[in-house]
Amino acid sequence: MEAEAEILAAITTFFLRLGITSSDVGIKISSRKVLQAVLSCYDVSDESFAPVCVVVDKIEKLPREKIVEELAGLNVAAEAIDGRWLHSFPIPLNLSLVFPLPLK
């Protein structure tokens, strides 16, 4: 996973040098390993991981309110659901690593 992060950092640096910002492009990452690593920071248990993945797989099919409700029902922290953790991510692009929900 470290190599993938380095590739993302290189892509981000390349975009920034070209003047391309998070207003112009977003990067979606579909990785169970990344999802599990982030969710573990929010104390989501290994037993809850599979049910959370089922909900994540529905993100583009269901309204945001339903996804939020289902994730909250699985005890996923609000910070993880609404993406507040992204603001501390070291790559300065709008990455939808976990829950690519429209936030606005």
C-alpha cells in the first residue's frame, strides 16, 4: 500500500505543477485495504467491516441520507462518514478514499 500512496503523491505533485487543483480533478480509490485502515482509526471492528463494505458498494445507487443512516447504524463515526478526516490527509487533493458522498 505504501507504493500506491507514493504513486498518488507523484500524481498529485504532477497535477499541482500543471496548475490542476482539487477544483479541477478528484481521485477515487477503491481499495478494501485503504478502507479497512481508515475505518480501524475510527474503531470499526473487524466484524463490522464486511457490512460496512456492503453499504459502501451502494454509495452511487442510494441517496446520501440512506447511506449515512446505514453507516451510522453500523457505528461508523460521523467523521469517517462525512469525510472530515480527509482534511488532515497529506495529499492536497480532494480524495474520496472512503465514502465518496457528495458533501455539498
